[in-house]
Amino acid sequence: MKFTAQQISDILQGEIEGNPSVEVYKLSKIEEGEKGSLTFLSNPKYTSFLYSTNASVAIVNKSFTPEKDIEATLIKVEDSYKAFSKLLEFYNQVKLNKTGIERPNFISDSAKLGKDVYVGAFAYIGNNVVIGDNVKIYPNVYIGDNVIIGDGTTLFAGVKINSESVIGKSCIIHPSVSIGCDGFGFVPDENGIYSKVPQTGNVVLEDNVEVGAGTTIDRATLGSTILKKGVKLDNQIQIAHNVEIGKNTVIAAQTGVAGSTKIGKNCRIGGQVGIVGHLKIGDNVSIQAQSGISRNLKDNEVVQGSPALPYADFNKSYVHFKNLSKLVDKIDLLEKMLNAQKEVNEQ
């Protein structure tokens, strides 16, 4: 897929300095630029590379004034970083703009597909499924019975959407995600043998939710496991049954949230965080990486550690953690001195 400098400038509403007809077909870092590639300059530390790069086109700020000759064609914009991000988004839209139904696949006669839908090879679409317009379903996707998928949503290869799940508009579900599998519910009898508790609820993802590769979101025992509008999950996250996650909350990789915990809106949760079940996490909470959460958190709290402490308290305590062996040595020395003094007094 090739674009001319002029086409890129039109998308970004920029100004061209150089050859508007030069073509690019790939992206590159400015220090690794090759012929036919597009790059950008945002950080002034990398300015020197602009004079030596082999990239064919470079996006720069309008305020940039070259001190030497530059071989690349320049596209000048107000903010080169934002412009490059916009271009990446546009490139992804073009690259992923697939339509049509590939063979082989299975699509139930009772399923309803919207306009301009893409269904990749070996996809399975079950009974009474409703799929909106402009939905992209990549190869090897499984969609169980009675699932609803909103307009503009993308399911990448190997995604599993189990029965009764509801996926909103403009969601992005990355490869190997499993949505709507059974929650972890078992009851022991008097002999310690566990019996499975039926998981009869579902999963609801509201609009503009993104779920990273390898993440698992369990169906509710009763009712729904819910991710509100704008939630963003990283890769390899476990969301247990009946969890609710508020609007625009973001969670980093390898975090686990146990059953029935409610997380507020606009929270920021770091990687490898563990949150026990049946808790209430307030709005605008920040949880630092590798923290263990075993209590309710109020709005705006910032915590770290396991068990988690207020962030400032953790940092103060960490100073003592590092010096713990020295403190123990001092205490041992003081005990010896006290015992020696006691022996002197007793003589």
C-alpha cells in the first residue's frame, strides 16, 4: 500500500517542503529510516538524525527550521507527534477495512448480519446471533448462541465470544480473548468434594471497550459481568464473575480481579495487581504495579504494596525495608550493650 507525500499532507492538512510526488509504503524510526519509509521528528534530541535519515518523507513541526540540507520531503504540521498518531490511526483503518465472507465457515441460518461485515475463514457464528454494521470477524473466531455485537466492532483471530454475551459498538477484541466462559464457582460437600455452581449470567461490554490479547472475562453467576464505556484492558488479564468496571478505567497486563468486585470510573490499575473479591474500588483510584488489594478503596486513593498502603506511606516504609538488616544489627548491638550494663550493675 503506497501513499504520496501529497496524499499524506492532505490527510494531515500540512505543508510540503520537497517533492510532493515521492511515495512511501512503510513506517520507520527516524534513526532507522530507509528509502520508501515515512518517519517523524517530535523530540529535539533526535534532530540530528533528520539530516542523515534515508526516509523519503518526514513529518515535522511548523516551527522547525533546518540548519542543513535535508534529503527527505518534509510535511510541516502544528504537532508532529499528534499528526503521526492520526496517520497511524488512518493507516490501521485502511489496512483493516475488509468486507465479505470467506470460506469455509459456519453461519447459522438464524444469525443476522449487518451491512459491510467481514467474516474470516473458519469462523463460527451460532444461533440467533445479531451482528451490526461494519463488524470485522477475523479467522477462527467463535461466536456462541444469542450473542449481540454492535456496529464497528472488531474481533481479531481466535477470539471466543460465548453464548448470551453482549458486545457494544466500536469495541476492539484482540486475539485469543475469551469472553463469557464460566466463572469459578464451586461448593464443597461434607466430604470436601466440590460441586460446580451453574453460571447462568452473561458478560456485557459497553461501547468503545478494548480487550488485550489472551484476556479472560467470566460470565456472571447471576446477572452480568459488566465493562462500562471506554474501559481498556491490557493483555493476559483475568476478570472474574460479576465484576463491574467503571467508565474509562484502564488496567495493565497480568492483573486479576476476583468475583463481585466493583471498580469505579477513571481508575488506573498497574500490571500484576491482585484484587480480592467483593470489594468496592472508588472513582479515580490509582493502584501501582504488583499491589495486592484486600480492602475497599475510597475515591482518589493512590496505593502501592501488598497488602497495599497509601502511596506516600509505602515510599516512607520502603526506606526502612531497605535498611531492615542494618536496623536488626543495631538492635542486636543495643541488646548486647544493655545486657553488659545489667551484668555490671549486678556485680
